[in-house]
Amino acid sequence: MKKISRRDVLATAAGAVVLGKAARAQEPQTINPAKRPGRAPRAVGERSSFEKAQRQVRGPTSSGTPHQDLMGTITPSELHFERHHGGVPDVDPKSYSLLIHGMVERPTIFSLADLKRFPSVSRICFLECSGNLNRTAGPETTPQQLAGLTSQSEWTGVPLATLFREVGAKPQAKWFLAEGQDAAMLTRSVPIDKAFDDALLAYGQNGEPIRPEQGYPVRLLLPGWEGNSNVKWLRRIELSDRPFMTREETSKYTDPLANGTARMFSFIMDARSLITYPTFPVSVTKGWIEIQGIAWSGNGKITRVDVSTDEGKTWSAAKLQQPVLSKAHTRFRHLFNWTGAETVITSRAVDESGYVQPARAEVIKFRGLGTTGYHLNPITGWRIKPDGSVVYREEAWA
Amino acid sequence: MKKISRRDVLATAAGAVVLGKAARAQEPQTINPAKRPGRAPRAVGERSSFEKAQRQVRGPTSSGTPHQDLMGTITPSELHFERHHGGVPDVDPKSYSLLIHGMVERPTIFSLADLKRFPSVSRICFLECSGNLNRTAGPETTPQQLAGLTSQSEWTGVPLATLFREVGAKPQAKWFLAEGQDAAMLTRSVPIDKAFDDALLAYGQNGEPIRPEQGYPVRLLLPGWEGNSNVKWLRRIELSDRPFMTREETSKYTDPLANGTARMFSFIMDARSLITYPTFPVSVTKGWIEIQGIAWSGNGKITRVDVSTDEGKTWSAAKLQQPVLSKAHTRFRHLFNWTGAETVITSRAVDESGYVQPARAEVIKFRGLGTTGYHLNPITGWRIKPDGSVVYREEAWA
């Protein structure tokens, strides 16, 4: 930001500007775009060649969203995290079909056109993998590397309740199985109440057909529930009076607890927050910094995000970007006047159920040190060093 | 949709399904994706190869959004309409600068990093070109061809009010000039009240940096106001006590009226609605059809969308997708039981100011037949023929 004197700027009546010495130093070093015609319109747009934000590919089964590069609340579809158990299948929408059977009056096969003929709804909500915490993160960890497995889209589809009424779900049906048509044939059991609450068969994402890695052409969407249960490339739903005890419900996605028991079917993603700026690898300078991040809860709306700039000693309520939507990433912002002293910045989400995002010690007390990496939502923080560099505040888990 | 008998479906305890004869006829003709591993994660995602929705390129200066292919309210950034007067420049963000001068205490040059250091806000709103009506549309016209020059994004940026306070806007400043750095060096005059209301300098679009054709790296965003005044590739703002009377405010974007006078500075885009389904080129069959579309108003929130399925004789209130946001595309849906008789479906938007989208005759009465093609928002309709084909209901303008 350069304050300039009046003599630096000589504006003519025609609107042209002659810049003086001080201003000239700021002039673009590249070719002046005002001096040559730009390119023509394109049928499908692309990002600026200067922009390089990418998902972080983590081996053959997942990739994470670059939260440190994003703004607002919508995740661009091309940067929505991926998690799959058998790769991304290439499903032909013309031959797509969904079978709904089991405890129903009228077992039925639906084509994609059939599904699209039913009344539709749209909603903006987050989707988070329950394994969304890197417990071995060192100082040089970005928000993407720490917790890139949550993203947000505007989803469009048909309420599952509509289809369950269409096929005549029987009163004794209490659960349903959702089965994908990927090479893992991923299956999960879901309580039928969720279908009659807010479950969708989603075929739209951010205005367009959902992306291949998000389950094209149709996925199950269970707002606020762990990503794995939002079965993609959905091909079959079977209604039953009990859960199906699938592989994903036994070997994984079940949480050992400190008291020696295990918690199954812990679907709801509890409230969490993640500071996205300033974080590794940025550096800051003294003065006002707008701390930013996202907070979300599978229980409903975020009601408050507290930010601490003194390693958790004191907390202040951050500003929440309106409108705050239920089960949605909510952007929070908090102004912090950094004096140059080393400190840690942290954030803590509170949702409309009254749930408060726990400290790491509380999580360990409940879950035990030997727990799996699923459903962990501790408060996390970032250390600002005297030289302005920012690193992840690492904390031991074992 | 195929109802199947219980004998068609033999579910085993392991969750595998053996489909009977009726069901087998529905099986995919392509390779079964469940039988082979899918592809690995990608750093940047792509649309399914089966999806072909594109912007309609209309000569060298614009392209339109394919509303007939879209769902929900967010326009994917790669399908956001384009309109430029000198092509799309390629601006290097590292050398980007914005000069604010004129009637200010402290003329200042801001780098992109300077702008990003100020407190930011995000909002979802539409952006519409004021020339968004094809008056010579024939029956074989899609919503994209009729009115593709409106799109919606979640924009992020710094309130212009913040910068005007930073540079010390003088009390006598009543207007400001916004100048782009494209080859047209597009300039527009904007009343300063808009800056202190809700104008943004936007650098984010749908979570990522704004797209090149949307003004990368920084554009002016005037929610609800005609697209042309939302100057892109913004390089200069000059404050003054009067409008600058630029080319775009004289040769174009001024509306001749029926009474022989002309209306200047008609910034606000009045309420409008557009049915997006069913429209040309789809065909429908008898029975329930979910009529869908978008409605928007530069005056604030849409409060009602009336739909007529009998060529305007009777009207019913459509369902509005919640939450309804101010100055935003709002999706409306209305169930219609089509009997097979020829009819015309139309929609009419009402906004919170009480404004009602006018019929074509009213528009012509006010504007005159010789008016320009700017700021026209008549009720439009689609004819469903007895064979189920849907065409645009063309209406003569002269």
C-alpha cells in the first residue's frame, strides 16, 4: 500500500492517468494488458494460469482440499476432497439404474431420468471424511494436510423419503443398506429415520451434475454424517429391520473408547473448526491480521466460534459470515493485532445443540490413546513465531 | 421406473444381488464398473466425460450460461457468462495494482496483497448483463439463448467502503469512476452511495480466485446492478462530485423511453424470472412435471414467483428454495400435472420492494418499440405441444 502525493497523479479530463515517479515504481513489469486485445470467449472456462491450488493426493484412495487457498464457503468442485475404496468408476448415466428393494411393498428399479422426474431440493452442506485428522502432523503442516478431508457444495437431488414412499417402505423397516457400484462395492447401513429426515439422492453439485469422484451420476447424501456413509455411485438400497454389519462397520469406522468398549454407528460429525489463515506456510507482519477459518457441525448450525490469540488463555467470539446454514461450513473471521511476540492462535466451535469442540486432552480422555483415527475433532492451533513465520502447533497423540 | 416382482430380486445374506429376467433387461450395457478398479485421485478434478454442458459463445464479446442444464443456484465458475469489450486480459497478480485517487485525502496505490489484508466478506449474488434478452428468439430457443447472460457465484472481497475510509473520501465526492485494464479500458461512473452500501472489490469466486473472464485478479462487484458497471480487471478508481459521462453511459446502457426521453444510470436490474425446465429442446410426457426456474431481483429478495400453466389466465405461487438471499438467483419449483393438451407455461417474479415482473405489453408501453435491448425483463413463456415437445413462446417486439 503506497500513499502517493497529489503530484504523482495527474488525471486528465479524458480519464487517462499519468503516474509520477513514486507510482511508476509500482507499474506492472509484464506487458500492459490494456495495450492489446484479450482472448475470445470460451465454451468452458479455466482458472487463471497464475493460480495453482490443487488437491493433495494422498496415495491411491484420497485427496484433500487446499483450505489455505480457499475463500468463502463453497468448495470448487474440482477441489472437493476425494476418498474412495476402489478408485473412481466411470459410470454411464444412460445405463445407470438404482434398485430399491427389501422391506418395501413395490421393489423398483429407477433410471436416472426416473429419479430426476421427482420433485427436487437443493442445499448447501459440508461433507467430511471421519478420518479427517492427521495425528502425526509436524510443524510444517498446512490446513490441507491437517484436515483437507472436508469440503462443501450445493447439492441437488430427490429426497430419499420421496422414494421410500414411492416404493412403500414397510413399518418394520428400521435400517437400509446403501451399495455403491465402484470396485469396492462399498456398503453401509443407515437408520431409516435419516431417510425421512434429510437424506438426498444427489445428482447435482454446485449447479452441474456431480463430479465422477463424488459419485456420478447419483450418490447418497446424508447431511452432517460421516462421508463414508454417503455412498457414491449408488446402485442398490435394501430396507431391513436391522443393520447389515458390513465390512466398513466392523473393521473400520467403529471407535474404540477409553473405557474398553467400542462405539458403532457414530454417524454424526461433531462440531469442529479449522483456522485457514494465517497458517503454514505463510508469514505475517506486525499489525492487524484477519484470522480466518471454517467451522461446521453435523448437529446443525454453528452458533459461535471462539478464537484465542494467547494459546487458549482467553477467547473472543469471532464474526460469522451470514447466512449461517445448518450442517454447513461457516466462515469465521477475527481481527488480531499482532505485536510481534510469539503466540499460538486457536479456534473452538460451538453448535446449536450446545456442543463445544473439545481440547485434545478431553478427546484422549474419552477415546483413549489407542483409539483409531476416526471421529477426532480436537481444537488445533498455529504458532506465530517472532519472525512472522507460522507453523502448526503439533501435539503428541501417544 | 420399473416395478419388479419379489422373484426378480434374490438378495443373499452377503449383500450380493441376483437379478431376475425383468431386472436384467435394465442392466448396464457398458462394462460393469464394479468389476474393475477405478482411476486414482487427481490433483484437480474434471467433469464426467458424459457431461457436455457449455457456454454458448456469441461472437467475440460474450458467452451465455446453459441454464437448461443447471441445478440449484450456484453457477459453476467455468459456465459463468462472459461479456467483455476488448477480450479477456491476462493480468499478472504479482504486478497488479489499484489506484484510488480524486476527491480523497490520501491518494493510494494498493497491491493485491494490500487488498487481501483488509477484513473481507463473502456473499452469494447474481450478476446479470443488462442486455440479457434475445428479442428475436424463435421457437427453437433455449433458456441459454434467451437469457444466458445472468449467473450466480459466491463472491469474496473487501468492502469498497473500507477502502474509501482508508483513503479518506471527501464529503463532496458523490460519484466514482471505475476503470478496467482490459483493451477496452472500460469505464463507468457509480454513485458513491453504492460504495457505502454493499459494493465489494471481489477477488474470490466460488471459493477460489475469480476467473480471468470475471476480472481476475480484482473486479468491482455491485450486487444487483447491471453487469457492465461491475468493472473487471479494475485498475483505477477516481472520486468526483459528478458522473464522468463515459462512452458506455452515452452510446449504450442508456434507455430510450416511449415518452421520447431517455433514462440514464438505470443501474438496478429489476425482478425477473426464467423457467429452465421444461424448455426447448426437451420433450415431456403426460403426468406430473416439476416446472423449475430461477428468479432474481436487484432490489433485494424474491418474495414470490407465480407460475401459470394456462397461458397466463390463472397463477399459483411456486415453492422457493430456502434460504432466499437478497439480490440472488432463487430457484423456484412448481408441480404441474400435464394432461396432454397444448398450453403455455409462464412465470412472474415479485420482489420485496413490491415490484412485479411486467408483461411484454407493459414493457413496450413504457419503453416504446424503438427502445434498445437493455434492461428488458418481460414475462416469458414456453409452449408445450400435444406431442410433448416444448418450444419458446415467441412474441413480436416490433
